[in-house]
Amino acid sequence: MSISNVTRVTPPLLRVRNLSVRFGQSPDATRALRNVSFDLSHEKLGIVGESGSGKSTLGRAILKLLPSVAEISADALQFETTDLRNASERDMLAIRGSRISMIMQDPKYALDPTMRIGDQIGEAVSLHLKLRGSARRKKVLDLLESVEIRGVERVYDLYPHQVSGGMGQRVMIASTLAANPKIIIADEPTSALDVTVRGKLLELLDRLVSSHGIGLIFITHDLNLAQDFCDRLLIMYSGQIVESLAAKELRQARHPYTQGLLASLPRLDLEQSRLPVMTRDPSWAIDIPSETVR
């Protein structure tokens, strides 16, 4: 008797269904997110949109880092086997940093200016790995080397104001990796960096996703960067996802908002005396059923 091969489907790391965020209880309260749905596997998922579209709110809602006035609702917000909707603050403290980590936009504000680099990363190592003394120091030095920082012994004793923006971002990534998280949420991690440093940082993130099997949520307003770096893209407008597509298919986008964003970018292969200004259709802001998003 022959036994047929069974294809195993790997469940996603994160499952989000109809996630909504409202600030306030009044009828005219701000609806920052509306019916956002997606899955995240071991991939680089780009969240793209203009400022105010809800990108950063989405990242913070997943980690439940929004202020108390924010009302979060979802049909599903599942991280592996954990239902984040019903997770207590104690549960979230065990998840944040150790299983889901976040890289903030600007290291000048994310790093404590009064603490040396080694001590800041050491806090994460002590909290998540329970290491102390020489074992903690060795782990911190190993983490600094893993993000390709040279002279780690010297950098260990520096303060944040003594390192460049690019090195500050690497320091934050090193701290993020202390507990081997399953998901990293990177909120505009390259916006303050020059092109050369940005390229090296993206190479580093790419290797981490490949070698550690991490799921990366990459939040950015840079369409060209998202297309080149990410595997898949979610386009956000007015707090909701208006289009979902493979990054390599970005130039074949169907939604007029995505097409308008692309048209506003300068191109070397096309002579243009003036870039077009997007004309926004009020219908784009009407609630879209999540199952209809491509």
C-alpha cells in the first residue's frame, strides 16, 4: 500500500484580521486603523504609505504600545500560539523584546544618553538571557560584532552621542537581537542615514532574516527602497490597506493611490518638466472590506 506525500503548510508567525484603532469615544473620534488584515511569515514585509497613513500605529498596536486612550479591536491578532488581543500587560512584557522586537526610527531618541552602549545592550541581555558579569559582557561584545561594528571593546564604553547615526542604528539592532526574537518591527530605520550607510544596514537586516528565520515588518515611506528590499508590500492609505502585492510587482499596481505615488517619483528614463500632483478621490477613504484587498 502506497502512502501519499502530505504537504505541510507552515502557519504564519503573525495573523492579523480586521485590526482597528480608534482614539477617543466620540462619533468624530480619529480612526487611525481600519480593518487591517495580513499574515506575516519568515519574510520581509513592507508597510508603505505617506505620513499619517497609519504605518507606525500598526506597528505599535501589534505590541500594544499605544496610549490608554486608544481603543484596539480585532477579529484576530495571533502571534504563534498567543492571542495578543487577550494578553495581559504581564504577558506583553514577556513578549516585547524577547519574541517581538522593535527598531525605532532615530537612535538619538531611542538610546538613553546617560548610559554607555555596553550597559544599554547589557540590560537586554540580563533581562532576556539572565546573564551577569563577564558572561554578560562577552554576550554584548558578540552582539556588537554580529552587527559588524569594529573595535567592539572601545564602542562598549562609548555614550550614544559619541557614535554616528549608522552605528547607533546597529547598536539598536544588536540590542534587539539579544533574545533572538521571532519578529522584528523596523519603523523607518534608514530615514536618517545616508545612502552608503543605509545600504549596509539593509544588507545586515537581510542577512538576519535569512540566517535567523526572522519575520521582518519594514515600515517606510520610500517606495523605491521597499520595492528593492522587501518580498511583499502592503500599501496603506487613511488607516487601511488599499493594496497588497509582491514587491517585484509594484510597477503593476492597480489601485489609483499606489499608481499616484509611483507617478510622483522622478525617473531617469523619462523626461518630465514637472512631476504630477496626486488628485485624491474621497472614495479611497471609505472602509474597504479586508477580503477585497488584492
